[in-house]
Amino acid sequence: MFKVYLSGSSREPKRVREMVARIDALVGVELTVGVELTQRWGELSVHGTIGEWDDGEIPRGVQEHLCRAGMRAIKSADVVFCLWPENGATSTCTVELGFALGKGKRLVVTGRRAHECAWTALEETYRDSSDILGLTRVAKLAAESVLSRGLR
């Protein structure tokens, strides 16, 4: 199973939902069977959704749950795919990318402003302005993973 952690801004829920749907669609593509998201933070849970809370008003217990769940999801991922915020707003993406780098995860970072973060500057990080090209990179990594497992 090739696991993807999708990072995106809660201020861009439509963009995140669209990419979740596209990643889910990879399951049916030959050579990428077994792709799954390690976390669906934008969907309803017992803690609600991030979009239900205004900035600075997320209850501490919900913040703690989101933090711990996010760290577990990043640890279990093969790749961290970050939809860098288009509006330039501060986002937890930088924290997620730093944590992912510290765990030795592969990074795919997309968005017109993806070049603005030092965490995306490493040579081994795939970086592009196009979310679709980023998704293509994730699919390629998944296919390589499937092929390498088959050769063992």
C-alpha cells in the first residue's frame, strides 16, 4: 500500500477536496492500486472539521487531537504532498513539511507560491506550480513503489 499524506490550507477547502478526489481516483489506475491517504483532516470527525472553527478559536483539545493525528499520519506516509497555500497566508504546511523532512519523507509541493518556503528548496523535493503535475509525480512514485515490490 502506497501511502500519501495530503497537506493543504483549511482556507482552501475546495482545492483540498478536489485533490482528495483525484488521489482516491488513483486507486483504479494500473500500477498504482493500493494508494491511500493517511489522513482525511478536512472531513467530519468526532471533533468536527477545521472549517467549523474561526482562526484562533479551535479548542485546545481539538488542536491536540489534530496535531497527534497529523504526526501519526505523516509518520505512516510514503510521501507528503503539500498544496502550498495560494493566498500567501500563514499555514501549518511549513510545520508539516519540517516534520516530514525530519522523518526522511519524500516531498511533493505544488502551488504558484511553492518556491517561497525554504523547506521546499532541497534538490530531492519535487516542486511545481501545478497541482496536477504534483499529482502525476505522486502517481509515478506509487508506480515505482509497486514495481519495486514486485521485483523483490
